[in-house]
Amino acid sequence: MIKIKNINKRFEKLHVLKDINISFEAGNIIALIGPNACGKTTLIKTILGMVIPDSGTIEVMDKSIQNQWLYRDQIGYMPQIGKYPDNMTVGQIIEMVEDIRTKDDKNLDKELYESFKIYDILNKRMNTLSGGTRQKISAYLAFLFNPKILILDEPTAGLDPISSLILREKILKEKENGKLILITSHILSELDDMIDRIAYMEDGKMIFDKTIEEVKSETSETKLWNAIAHIMNQNNN
Amino acid sequence: MKKVIKYIMLDILRNKIVLAYMICLLLFSFGLFMVEDLPEKSLISILTLNLTLVPLVGIIFSTMYIYNSSEFIELLVAQPIKRKTIWFSMFIGLSFALSIAFLIGCGLPILIFSPNTQGLTMIVTGVLLSLIFVSIALFITVYIQDKTKGIGASLLLWLYFTILFDGIVLFVLFQLLEYPLENLIVGLSILNPIDLVRIVSLLKMDISALMGATSAVFRQYFTGSIGYLISYGILLLWIIIPLLLSTRKFIKKDL
């Protein structure tokens, strides 16, 4: 569904993405993990066309995304830090995004509207919201348009345990619907039993990309976190 | 595109500065027409307003607005919308808001007190100046990441166009007094939209004698339909070129 070939990106002197090759298939939950500043978010942003790579190609649903924009119709994106215009209310933001994105066939997924109780905060201005509440709105907007691809950048970072659980259930449900879900996170414990593949990045390089079974059998560790630590140590030696 | 423009317009209108700007212009213009007996005299005072306040508000407001909309732009960029659409909508939204403020604030009094070609020239050039400085603001914000630096650059540019440029031209003139410089001056005025508007407006007002010896040259160049066509054409270029350059940069920008 997403094919990334030989992507390179430099921010002035900093080489943030070093020749990344990876592809993601539908019906999978993929965890993109790695230490801070390893290039996870930049990689995600190149898929979204927010960052333009210096070289390499990205294909979404078999089409190059260079100079394209309509493919974003198929992507729901939940940013790490939801940045929204401060002087708008939650209701106005939701209404605006809905208005801009909705096509004729209204096929909106409003499940999170109820479970996150977004109706309670519709009249609040964005600048009065806490980080967790912003996360909820980001999540709601990401799932709202029933996209085939969901890109969630640190989805549970600011959420309370109950909301985390709601989001988790939602992610699993969408996986069953055959969607591709790409999650970045460094809290592995909560990903443990839901992901299918792990892509591990370090210092702008893709170190490995394996299924969860491969990781566990190779390292003979049952806990995912231990398995990853094992591989990280191997790489350092 | 219409929808994006709609939300940008709504956002600008929520911001009370444009309204304050409009009321300011309205008070100034009405006041000036009330104080003077001859509308021509008031028009000259309004011209000064036109040549200083309109560019200043145009460039500073637009620069600040775009920097403050970085979240809004980021939100839109992740949606299935062309980047070009987002950027053009920014331009159209800002231009529309500032032009409407100018048309009501300055245009209305002018139409009431001085509904003639001079008044009309003033209105048209005022709108053009608004658009030019919105376009220049877009150019600055896309090339300068830092908000403080960007606003500083806007202020400097405004200062350059309104004051420094004339100083430089005068300096050149005095240095090269022995040479026939008329063509050079005409050429230089192309490099400053404010100067160009000043010349076009003053020539329309039949007070070009005030401008001294060179006015004859200006007359020769700037009056007559071809002269006007060229000067308005150049003003349009001042809108189009910064807009296109900034769009080209924005399409490739990392957000």
C-alpha cells in the first residue's frame, strides 16, 4: 500500500533520513519505533507530503505521490502534537475539516465522537485545551473520514488510561476492516499484543523491519520490549 | 478552493484588526474632507495616507497573520488540498479583507466628496497597493522562518519603499547632476511601487508642476493611455511576481 524507495532527506547539515527503503501492506498494524530524533516523524511527514524528500520515491496505492495531493484523501493523520488555530473552537475546527474534506458520499466514522465525549467540549477554544484533549480531537479527525491508511504519531502519549484503551480498541477494529495502520511510539508495552510488524529506526537509518514473530523467535524473548532491547544491544556491539 | 478561502476570511474577520484599520481610514478620510473646503486638497492628504498607512498595514498585518497561521497551514497541508490552493487562498483572503477595509474606509468618502477620475485613481491605486504589499508579505514569510526576523524585514522593507528609496534616488541625482537623468529617474521609479503610485496620482491631479523640472519627463512618459497602461502593468507585476515566487517556494517547503 505504501512503498518507500531510497528516501533521503537533509535539513541543512543534518542527514535525517538515510536511504530508507520499506513498504507497508494493508491489514497490518506497523510500529515504527526508535529513539528520539531518529527520523520517525520526518519519515511520516514525507509520506504525507509535508516534508519533501531530497531523493527517492514514495508510492501510495501504487502511485507516486510526487506533486500529488488527492491521495491524502486516503490517509488519516494524527500528529504528535496537534496544532490547531488557537482562536477557533473545537466545533469550528471539526466543522471546517469536515467541510473541506467531505465529498458527496457522506461516509463518516463518528464512533470516537461518542466514546471520547467530544460533544462536551465543542464550544471550548483550542487554546484552553490540555494536551490530552487535543490528542482526542486529532484522533477523532484522523478516523473521521474512514481512510484506508491511518498514520498515528505517538497516539497515546498524552491520553489517560481509559482514553488510551478506547483508542486501542478502535485501532484493532480498523485493522479488522483491512486498513493499514502505522504507529510511532516509544511506549512499547501498550503496543505489545496488537502490532504485526516492527520497523526500527536509528539515526536516520532503517535498522530492521520484521514481523513480531520473527523478532521474538530470533531473540528467544517473549516480551517484545526485551526482544527489542536485545536487538538494540546487538547493533551497538 | 472556495471553502479554504471562506475559512481564511472568517478567521481574518474574527481578528478585529482589520475592522480597526477600516474605522481608522474612515475617520481620517471623512475628517480630511470635512476640514478642507476644496476636495482636491483633501485628496492630496489622503494620498499621503494611501502611500504610507496602506502599505504599512498591508505588509505588517499580512506578515503577522501568516506567521500566526502556521498551525492552520499545517492542518490544511495534511488534508487532501493542493499546496498551491492553500497559498493562493491565503493571498486572496488577505487581499480581500484589506481591500474591503480600504474600499469602505477610503473609497466611500472619496466617492461621496470627490467622485471624479482623480478620486477613482486614488481608489484603484489604493487597492493595488494593498495587494502588492500582501504579495510582498507572502514572499517574506515563505523565505524567512523566524517570526521576529520576518516582521523586522517587513518593517525595513516598508521603510525602504516609503523613505529610504527616495533618499537613495536624491543622492544619485545630486551625484550625477551634470548628466541628463530623466530616463534614469523614470527607470528607477519602476523599482518602487509606492513611487509609481505617487507619480501616477500626482499627474492625475494636475499639480505636477510641484514636482519641478522632471515633471515634464514624467508627463511625457506617464500620461496618455500607453503610459498609464505601462504603469498599471508594472503595478500588476509587483503583485504577480512576489506571489508566484513565494508559491514556488511554498510548494517545496518542509512543514
